[in-house]
Amino acid sequence: MKHFQKLKKIMSIPGSLYRLLNRGQKISFCILLILTIGFSIIETVGISAIMPFISLASNPDLLASGLYKKAFDFTGFTGFEPFIITFGIVIIFFYIFRAVYSVLLTYFINRFSLDTHKYLSKKMFKTILSISYKTFVQKNSAEQIRAISEETNDVGKIILNLMKLLSEAFTVLMIYAVIIIINWKMTLVITFVLLLMTLFILFFSTKKNRQLGAKRLETGRKIYRSLIESLGNIKFIKLKGNEAGIIQNYETNTAIKARTEVINNVLGDLPKGILESIGFSMLIAAVIFFIWMYHDASGAIPIITMYALALYRILPSIHRMLQQIGTIAYLQKTLESVNENLNQPVENEGSAPVEFERSVRLENINFKYMTGNEVITGVSFTVNKGEKIAITGESGGGKSTLVDIIIGIHKPISGEIYIDDTLLTDGNIRSWRMKIGYIPQSIYLFDGTVAENISFGSEPDKDKITKALQRANIWDFLAQKEGIHTRVGDGGIQLSGGQQQRIGIARALYDDPEVLVLDEATSALDTETEKKIMDEIYSVSENKTLIVIAHRLSTVERCDRKIRIEHGKIIK
């Protein structure tokens, strides 16, 4: 029963792959399948033509009777020799055609595999960006990066191996049909022995490959996590001086991953020597049998030659099929992971218009994360347009979560939010978010130019970027360097904390938002720098709605109203 379940899992792989493809890819897959069958026919014809050619070349008298004579008469040749030479030339051109067909088919199969990887990678990226923020924060970013870049590539490899497997299978079946017609008794004996060995190898290697594949997926994720976490905390690592332990952990995981790859490759090559040894030993045994029985093996040479050619083609095909099945089993766990990621619940959000003329009103808002108790409980209040609101409270009290609800990042489990008199829903939430300028506590700056960091995925607008930098009071500093083309370094390492924060302000102001949100944006700065930046923020938000989360009372002293949150509730 256990083995049946494993077999069922493996047999479900084509169905799982087919469900991942779009309509165009399914059509392409079917076309490639037809081309693959065509190649199998070409292969079979190519091998089948060798035996009659060798027979005629060694004994031209065969043209005097049977099918050979009919072919000779039909072609209208007057001599045996021109017929045989022409037959040989036709076979040569046929093999040239076969080679061209094979190269083109390989190209199309590989292109289809890579296009599928590109499609799935984009689809998974889109899916991960479309899941709820509540779900997103529960996941490990390193694992998600690996899923997008590596695991979708592995699915492409599964498709590539599946197409090659089908190609080899069709070829083997057709060649097998030819040799069973030639001598069914001898074919059945060879088949029985090879089938037993193939099934034994298949059972052993598939089980092992699935175990290795699961281990590879697990260690691959650990490697990604180790790299991202270490490179993101390089300063802390240098201060702590624990590079050796981190490197050792990385080395351990890479060694495990490398070992799984080595064993997988060895298992892939193992069947080749076994099958070839058995197959050709049986042919030699057949020649010995003819010599022993009839004291002459010349009559059996054409048949033995045909079997040698057939086995010369079939045995490598069986070997490759076993390799491909092993690879598919090895990557099966990855396929399951990709399916799981692509089938996550996503948010279908729209951009129906929302006008913000008077107020944002929260009514009896409740919220909780996927685990734990409610973080926000029964919160109701109103933010008027143009008002400067401060949200204060102890750490963990729910300040940032409440603001994330206001700006539409988190969605309450109950309660309602109104923009003027319009209920905020999935149908209009994108329009509301576009009115928000957000400045977090930690500004993420990637290794690019100031312009790239401010436009952040949008088409850079030089005038808008310059204006935003001027309003953030950092343009004079950048003008002394390379202006908007100044590089900031990975994580903004080439800028001071205050300069990074000003870039964050410019990013928030780039699209001229109606609401500006500061989520403890100055808490990591010294008092003097914080005062300067807050003066700048109050200046640029003069005609905007401002929501400030802060611990320091000095940060929010110029706000119109202060709201204190404790344990998810407003304290009056």
C-alpha cells in the first residue's frame, strides 16, 4: 500500500504540471508531443533501414525475390549495384535529416522549458506580491526569494526531463515493435531479463531520489536564509566576531546539498553499465548458441546485427529514461512547493475611485494576526483632512498595526473604514493607497542611484525627483555630488542616517500624496537631527494630512491631536 501511494504520487506529476500551464503552453506542449512522436518514428525507420541495407550489401541476390525484388522493380533500376548504392545514399541523407530534426526538437523543448520557468517565476512573484500583508509577514523572505528564482527553474527542469522521457519512451516502443516482428521469442527473452533489472533499479533509485530531493529543498532554503541574514547583518557579525560559526553553518548546509547532488548523479549513471553489460552479453550468448547448435553463425549475423543496433539505441534510451525519472522524482518535492506557493489565497484588489475631501473614519475596528489574540479591539475615531494626528503608546501596544489598517495595508477582521462617506473595500483600496506617502522607521535603500531609489519601480521623472529632494532638504547635498544619479550603496551605506531618512521622505513625496504617515521615522536619529527633519516634515505637510507614530513627546508636540493606544485600545 505504501509503495502504491509513492507510485501514485509520481504518476500525478504530469497532471500537476499540466495544471500549472496556461492555455498557450498547453497547446505548445501538445505540439511538442506530436513532434516527439515524429522523431521516434524517424529513429525507428533509421534503425530499421540498416538491416536490409547490410543484407543487400552482403548478398545482392536477395533482390531477385520477395519484397526486395518488388522495391527494385518499382524504382526502375536496371542493375543491382546502382540500386544498393542509391539505397545507401538515401539512408545517409535520411540520417542528416534526422540530425537536423533532432537539433530543432531539442531547441524547441529547451525553449519551452525555459519559457515555462519565466512564466512561473513571474506568476509566483505576482502571487507573493498579491497575498495579504498579514500572510506575507508570517513567511521567510529568503525562502520566498528562492521559490521565485530557483524552485520555478526546477519545475522547468521537470518539464524538460518529462519531454525527453516521452521522446525516449516512444522511440523504445517503436524499435521494440520492429525487433519483436523480426524474432519475437528472442525479443521476449531479452525483454524479460532487462525488464526485471529496470524495475529493480527504478524502484531503488526513485525512492532514494525522492528522499534526496526533499533534503536538497530543505538545505537550499537554509543556504538562502543564511546568506541573506548574514549579509544583512554584516556590521553586527563583525562586532560579535562570530564569522567562523556562521561560515561553518553555511559550509555544513552546502556540503549536505552537494552530497545529495553527487548521490543523485551517481544513481543516474548506475543503470548504464548494468543494462549494457546484460544486453550485449545476451547478444554474444546468442552468437555462441548459434555456433554451438549449427556450427555456423553467418545466417544469424543480419538478425544479430539488427539486435545489436536496436540494443545500441534502446539501452542508452532506457538509461536516459531512468535518469529522467530519477530527476523528476528528485525535484518532485520542489513541484509540490511551487504548487503550494501558487495556490495561496491572493487579494483581488481594485482601483475604483475614492475621493478624500473631508475625513477618514474608523468604526469599531478589530484586528488580529494569524496567531495570537486581537491586537486592535473596538477602535473608533476620525481623522479630518489636513489634520496633524499623533499616535503614541508603549511598544507592542498596536500603534503601527492601527496605522497599517488606516492606510489599507492590513484589513480589519471586523469594523469599517470610510473615506468621506465611501466604504473602503477591496474594490477601491488601491486608489486609497495611492493617496498615502509612507516613511518607515527603517528606510530600505538598495544599491542604485538616488533616482532609482525614489521612483522605486516606477519610470523615473527627473523634475518630480528633483522637486521631492528639494522638499526633503537634501538636494543641496546631492548637487555637490552627482545629483539624482548619486549612488547610495547597498542599504544606503554611503549616506548618513539623517540623509537616508531624507531620501525616504523624498520617496514618500514623489507622487505628491494627500496623506503623509511617519511610522517612528525619526526614532533612530539624535535629537538635533530629529528636530531638523521634523521641522522639514511639518513644512512639507502643511497642506496635507499627517499621521505620526512616535515615542518621544517632542516629536509630536506640534500635532493638532494626540491619540494614545494601549493593548489595542484608545486611552482617552
